[in-house]
Amino acid sequence: MRQRVRKLIGTVLLLVLVVVWAIGAMALAQGRVTDLPAGWQTVSYVLLGILWVIPAALLIRWMEKPDRRA
């Protein structure tokens, strides 16, 4: 697959990832996190805010792979 096509697909997938992650994090934060003590709430919010970077980084790494030489 050419890098140009991977970047197009990756861009769409990144947008989907961010939207799905945001909705899931909001649902989780409103439901279960509010019942936790304040310290655990802080840890939960930080993790929910940072952990989306891992799948995004893997996706970006895939997008940036160079084309194979023919």
C-alpha cells in the first residue's frame, strides 16, 4: 500500500479514534469515576486524557512507513 493511501486511511481512523475515545471517556467519567474518591478521580481523568495517545502513535507510525521499492 502506498504511503499516500495509508495517510488518507490513517487520518480518517485518527478522527474516528478521537471521537470514539472522547465519547467513551465522557461516558465512563460520568458513570463510574464520579463515585470514586477525589484522588482516584484525578488519576482516572489523567489516564483517560493520556491513554488515547498510544493507539494514535501506533497508527501514525503505520502511516509514516516508507513505500516499498518496486
